[in-house]
Amino acid sequence: MLITFTTDAHADITMFGENALTFITMMGHSKTVPGAILAADVPMALDRLRKAVDAEMASHSAENTAPDEDDDEKDEPTVSLSHRALPLISLLTAAAEAETDVMWK
């Protein structure tokens, strides 16, 4: 499943469903698709997402201090949660500045 975030102030962002639902939850919303955030609530959703991503990354880096047993996984490039969130954070920032709603479907 793909989920597309839209707002009048930014280009659409399409994400894989699993990642998008994680970010929607981090913003304080249910995993309901389609959904929306009213313009007045966008700054709060943006703040929640940033804080949740920061907390997740701190938690993840603490877990990865132990050596991995599977060397094959070390060869695979990984995309961190914070990097996956950047396009959505950009969209929310633009929507907050322009005071526009954000929707996803």
C-alpha cells in the first residue's frame, strides 16, 4: 500500500504504507486512511513528529551499541527513520508556514 500526503503549499509526498502509518501515529493521529490535519493543528503535528523521530533514533542508537551477530546484514545499506521522515517534515513545515491543511490518502 502507498499513502500520499498532500497540501497546497508543497508537492505531494508518497510513502510506503508501513512508514506512512508510523509517521501518522507519531503525529498523534489514528492509522485511518484517508485522513487530514487542519491547518491550525499542523504545527503541533509537526512538533510531535520531530520529537517522536528524535526519541526513536535515540532509542535505536542505544540498541545498536551491541555487536551484530549477522554479518550479512551489515553489508546492506539502511535508511534511518529520521531520513525517511524528512520529506514529510518538509511538507508539514511548508503547510505550517502557509497555514494550509494536510491530507493523506
